[in-house]
Amino acid sequence: MKTVYFVLLLFLPAAIRPLHAQAQAQGQISVWRCELPGGVFVVDPVAISSVSSHEYLVDGVARVNEVTISTTGSLIARFYYLEPVKLKSPLPVGQSILDKVEEKAKDAADRMTQQTGQEPVWKKVVKNYPTSTHAHTVEYRLESKEQLDEIFTSAVNAWRRRRDVVLKIP
């Protein structure tokens, strides 16, 4: 009986070892891969040191919802959704005019996108050379808050479970 017990103990750790440890033993590393229209971000979940989500205002004109992924290296990834702060009129009639102006501006931008096939500049990440282009950050601008929430959840899960995850954002 003691021999059987010893043999079970000998082989049990290999059978229940986490997937990440098994992959490393075979010379592979797990990755969190996020595919976006603006590029691809790939990181070893073990190298993720923090994942955060926060919201802030920029100069009182834009609301930014941002997910930041810090790594043990020098790279920080920022994923953000940007929306204009809604203008408020003190008069009910004034608010409907502001809403119509905003709607017309959006329609014009959508028509321009359809005609040229290119997104308007305000929908893309903007960097100032050399200040922000060499700041050890990679940035991705998203189309919706839901996409941002999906990235946050996926990154946290990959980090906690330390296993391969591929997320595709259309």
C-alpha cells in the first residue's frame, strides 16, 4: 500500500500543475493578445503588473474612459474611449438647438468617412513628436465604452489566470 501511495505522490504534481507552468516547461509562454483596428497588443500575463480603469475630463470638453495596463518592463498600454462633454443650456429651447448642432456635426463626419473611406482625425490616437511618441506608451482609441469594458475584463482574467487569451475588437 505504501508503494502505491508513493507512486501517486510522485506523479500527482505533474497532473495538476497549472496550464501556465506546463506551457513554460515546454518552452512556451502564455500571452494576452488584443487585436484592434488600430493594431495588436501582446503581453505575457506574468509581465502585467497592474490593470486599471478610470474616467477623467480633459480641459472640460472631453470625457475619457481609460484602461491602463502596466508591465514589469518599460511599456504602458492605454486603451481609451473619448466622448465630448455634453453641452448644457440653461434654457430648454437652447438645449434642443445644441443637440441638433451636435447631431448635424456627427452626420457630416459620418458622410465624410463614407465618401473618403478614411476615419476623421478626431477618431484616431493623436501624438506629439517627440513628447508622446517616445514616452514608452502604446495607445489605442476605441469606438465604445463597451469595448473598453471588454478589454478590462479580458486583461484582468488573463493576468489572474496566467493563460492564453485572444480578444478581437472589431
